[in-house]
Amino acid sequence: MKKISLMGASGSIGLQTLDVLRAHQDSFSLEAFSVGRNINQARKIIEEFSPSLVSVQFKEDADILAREYIGKVKVLSGREGLIETAIHPETELLVNAVLGSVGLEPTLQAIKAKKTIAIANKETLVTAGHLVMAEAEKHEVTILPVDSEHSAIFQALQGEKRKNIERLVITASGGSFRDKSRAELENVTVKDALNHPNWSMGAKITIDSASMMNKGLEVIEAKWLFDLPYDKIDVLQHRESIIHSMVEFHDSSVIAQLGTPDMKVPIQYALSYPDRFVHKTDRRLKLEEIGKLHFEKMDFERFRCLDFAYQAGRTGGTMPTVLNAANEAAVALFLNEKISFLDIEYVIEKAMAAHDPIQNPDLGTIIEADQETRSKILADFKG
């Protein structure tokens, strides 16, 4: 029985993680979890999985749950609650499925506590990949990717020698607006952007997919997970999302991982690794029904956020932190209909241009750069 902590249980990845735990109750147990403000979802999880610890965002919500479940579950809130969820003494694996850079500090604490990390939170590696991977190496902790693209690369590398890698190829569906020109993007709505052609994801990730920032963050994440320079990490548009990513080796062989667009597969693989468990699904891959797969070179002028991510990654230091913070702030503004879709790019570009990056930043410097970026953007659009 593998005991699990789950940060971000009420989000898209969190809910699908619960589905995996539900399907394999003899193999996994949920000992601790966190949600934001969704205490109704927290109640459902407490009733079904009987964890020993739950964390919510605000103290007033924690007080409500504590009264309702007195003597049954420990209830915490805020930063302390997230950290306690991450380092719960009974668990051996942490699933980091929270949105945003809030997942960074709890993940670092979990690594120090020698927890295996299943990471679905891109921002943790984007903002502080050098710290996370150094701590993981120091404490001999395994970092297991949950994103379908990084899971695909991880699976393709099983049994292979890293020195033989020529390049990584991360595939991209192209998102909600892949068939629109930049001129056609001038007046797209939030509803338009949330209509992803292949995947069912949360709002923020779906917007990132439409802008291609999601893929940019994945490029930075791949650099840290697989210890490769950016010149060896490519992005290829692949409409069907059947090939999740590929590895080309220096003998010209290419190994790809294929499957239907189903996030439960990489989630389950991270939880069951190095084993594979049965996945009961009616959506098994049938290439004879699909017939054709399509591929297109990425247009960096069309998808400027992808270009920003490569720029930030190559600059290094605190620049990826600024990239991520500006993107989170801009996406929130767009979802609240304060700015247009193309303004997301403007906000990010302006923040990066104004930032003087600090190399090899410590955690305090990263947090300061993150907060300063958000504050400046908020001040620009206040009211």
C-alpha cells in the first residue's frame, strides 16, 4: 500500500488523481490533501478517503471543517497547511497538482523529507528548477513527471543512456486557436479560448494552451527534468495529441510514446512507477480508426509566448520566474475580461523587458521577483 499526499485535490489533475486512487484502492491510500476554497469538494474527499490531514486556503474555511470533523481529521490552512500536507510523516509520495508558484516551497520541504515527488505543477520547476533538482540530487529523491509530454519522454528513456540523446521533441496540439491568424485573435472571447479541441483541463492551463505558454513552460520544465540544453528541446505541432512526445537518439532512432488524450494514464504511471497498473478505459488507441496523424513546424511569430519562454529559459536566473508570474497575472486578467487575449503577450513582454535578471537566485530572491512582478502588473491594471 503506497500512501499518498495530494496538493490541489479539487483541480483537474487532482480530481483525476483521485479517480486513479479510487480505481486501485488495494494499492494506494490518500493520507493528506489540500484544496483551495472548495470545501464542498473537501468534504466529499474526507468522507470517501478518510485522510488524516486536510489543508484549505483560508483559516475561516479550516475552522468550519474542523468543527464538522472534530476528532476525525486534522485541518490546517494557508502556507503551513500546504507544507504539512507535503511532508506528512505517513506518506511516501507527494502529488504536486496545485496551480502556480505556490507549490514551490512545499515541494522543496517534501524533498528534504525524502518524499518521492510526482510533479504536475509546471511552475515549481519553471521558477526554481535549479533549486528543486539540486535538492532532489542531494537527498536522493526521485522526481516523476505527470504532464503527458514529460511522462512520454520519461517512458521513452527507460533503459536508455542519457548520453545518447540527440534531442527531445515535445508535441503541441496548437490549442483552441491553432487555425486562427493573429488578426483573427483580436476579438476572441474567454469562452472561445476555453474550448480546447483535445483535452479537458482547468481554465488557466487551457488559456496557456491557446497562447502556447503551456508549451513554453513545458520546454523549461523539460530542461530541468532531463538536464538538456534548450537547443536540444524542440516543439512540434501535432493536432491529434496521439504522440505525446518523442526522443531522438544520436543514431537517428526515434522513440515515441503514443496514447489517447487521457491524463489518467501519466498520472497512474507516476503513482505506480516502476510498475504499470491496468487502466480500465474504453478509449484505447486504435490507429486504424484515426487513419492519419498530422505534424507542423511551430511558428514562433504566431505563438509569441513560446518564443518568450525560450528567451527566458536561455537568460536563466530570475527571468523564468518573471515570465511565469507575468503570465499567471495576465491570464487572470483575461479570464476576468480585463484585457484581451493578445494583451497576455503584451503584459509578459513588458514584464520581461523591465526585469534585470539575477543569476543563481535563492528561494527568497525567487519569491521576491515573483511578488514584485505581480504587484507591478496589478498596479498597471488596477481599477
